[in-house]
Amino acid sequence: MPTKMTLNKDQNSNVTYGIPFVSAPEGHAISLAAAGTATLTVPEWATVALCQIQPGATVWIGPDAITPAAAAFGNESADINPALRDVRGVATLHFYAVDAAQIKVSFYEG
């Protein structure tokens, strides 16, 4: 059963998303070597991906294969160390670790 995000209030009474822990099938962890790549299939029901990256590591994450350009700007759909991303319409997430990194990805509905 998909884990749903909820609306909560923080200590200052600001409305914010409540991000619960996910169950095993919805959370994915990976260990990437420097210059390592990986892919992860996005569940059809998922609307949001929460990406947690080891502090100090640089990881590109995006919906398309990643080929970071050297010394020039390229046409890249990936982001560096994103936290929360809308994954509606995304079939696969692609990862490229500049440095060795531990990565945790949790999928949510809602």
C-alpha cells in the first residue's frame, strides 16, 4: 500500500508536508562508487520521490540518462542532490555519483 504524504503544521504553525517513514517496498537504498551509475524504476502510483544523499557527496538525479558535460554547459534534465521531486509521468530515475555516495530514495503518493 503506498505511503501518503500529509499536511501538518510545524512548531511555528506553518503548514508543511508530513513525511512519514516508508515501508520496505517503497524505500530503496544504494551505494554508488565514484563515477558510478544506477537506475530505479518509479512505481506507477508514485507522485513524489524523496532523495536522501550522504553529506558531502555529489549525485546527479534525473529522468533521463545522465552525461555530465566537462567545462561546458550541456542540455541536462538532471539536478544535483535534489531532495523532493515530482515524479508523475517519470518511468525511471537515473543516478550518477561524482563521489562515492550512499543514497536513499523513498516514493510517496499524494
